[in-house]
Amino acid sequence: MPFSDYVQSIRARIGHDLLLLPGVTAVIREGDRFLLARTAGSDEWGLLGGRCRARRGSG
């Protein structure tokens, strides 16, 4: 997965130091069935998830 412009700008400033990127993954099931999401443009399936994005101008 390519890095966002936001992450690239932080990396440019801190180099290879530890960078914490909050995120979440959900396992949604009903009995023995699981909800999966297919990655756009491929045949890969996986759990639902995402990461937090920085908001500009938040106060």
C-alpha cells in the first residue's frame, strides 16, 4: 500500500524513527459467516479496516 502525502511529509521530517499510525480492523460475523471486503482493482479479500486521517484546521 502506498504511503499518503501526510505520512510522507512526516517521514521527511523524522526519518526512520518510530511512527505510530492509529487504525482499526473489524471482524463482523453472523454465525459461521464473515463479512469481507475486496480490495479495489484486485481479487484480494480481507477484513474491513482503515486508519485515521489527519484533519487540517481542527481546533
